[in-house]
Amino acid sequence: MRFMRLGEPGAEIPVVTDGVTTWDLRPLTADIDGAFLAADGLARAEAAASAGDLPGLDPAGLRVGAPIARPQAVICIGMNYAAHARESGSEPPTDIVVFYKHPNTVVGPYDDILLPPGSTTTDWEVELAVVIGTRARYLDSPEQALDHIAGFAVANDVSEREYQLQRSLGQWSKGKSFETFNPLGPWLVPAAEVGDGSGLGIRSRVNGEARQDSTTSDLIFSVAEIVYRLSRFTVLEPGDLVNTGTPEGVALSGRFPYLAVGDEVEVEIDGLGAQRSTVRPAL
């Protein structure tokens, strides 16, 4: 089953689909949010759909929103693929590199990416996104961390490199928090269907040309290790979003041009779907 939110921004309808039939989740919840996830909402929704207890919904013509309601936190892990660390001019880290994005960066998987005024260094980053399902606080082990994950999704950690690096004074979030800089979705896929998040092909394209092509097995810190380490210094709440890092093949490497108005960015992960965004000017 795949969980989605359909409709205009701020008025999305929570749904679940098996790829053939789409069911309206509003008899169970107003949204796919932290409270729904913490109450075992994904499993309850799947059971209700299978039992015929939910009304059908025709998704035709409806905008696809981010598959979760706006999270209270978007936590990102930097330089978590060795090859990407090298192309960024850094050695692979010995502990997780953490930065934050404003929650309002999260938009739908087909929404436009708005290029900041005057930006010439806006970059793409396909990432495996983790959605927290139950509160994670001072966990004892990475194995325990997997029990706190609701599901996985595709994210694009869009980055303005001048603000991230030259203007940052060491604070990467300055180049990460522009509006629309975290397209998410199209689906939230339950962890029970994905496992620990390893072994998934992860790719990006710009204007149809390949940029990134790797696998989540190449993560330096696994999903379980990330959630475990985060829990040792911050309390993760249901509905929080964790972006786990990007593989090599970004514009920062110098091998490709940065994004410009009119470019089309596609990112995808095996089993989690694909998204497509067009770069427009922020007016």
C-alpha cells in the first residue's frame, strides 16, 4: 500500500492506494500527520481498506501533495555517501553531519522548485527520506531504531550552494531553507514493505540526462544508525522527516551546470516512486 495526500496546498485529502484503487482516509483521520502515525495509523488504514470499510476516491485531476502533513522538524544528514563527500572536497565523516531545513520547504513531488532571486548555484540532491512513526528518545541500539520508523519516501534536498558554503559561516541551513527546497513523495511507503532502507536504487536526472545513480546500500551511516545517533541528542517525534544524504553526481562536483529557470529535475528511488519538478523563478 502507498499513502498519499491529494488536493490543493493546505486542503490535501489523505488517501491510501494499492495502485489500482484509491481509498479516502478521512473516516479515520483528517491528515497523515504525527498523531495518525503514532496511533498505528498506517496498519489500521491498510486493514480498513482491505476490509472494504473506506470509501473510494477518484484521484484524476487532483494535485499530488507531499505524502505527510507539514512536519515539525526536517532533519538532514550531510555527506553520507563516501563518493559524494569526496566530490564535495571532504573526507567521509566519522559521525553524522546534521543540519536542518525549515518545515515549509516541504512541497509536493510535482510542484515547482522556485529559484531564489539572483541564484546561480542551486543544486539537486536525491535522498531517501525517513518518516518517524513513534517517539525516539535515547535509544539503546540501531536495531531498536527501526521500530520507530513509519515509512520511507523520495526527497529532493535542493540546495543553494553559495548560501550553504560561502555565506553560511558554517551553518548549512542558510542554503537549504529556501521555499520549495524539499519536494517530497509521491508516496509514503510503510517500513514493513521496505525493510531497513538498504539496497534501493537511487537516481536523478536533469532535463532527461542522468546525474546520480547509486544505491542506498552505499550509505556511510545506515538508516538505523542515523535514527539511533539522532535520538542520543534530540528527541524525534512522530511525523518528523529525516533526509539521509545524497550520492555523488550533483552540480557542486563541477561536472554539471547548476539549475536554471526551465530545467526539469527528476529524482526516484526503487519502490518509492519518482518525482518531477520544473525550475521557476521566485517572483
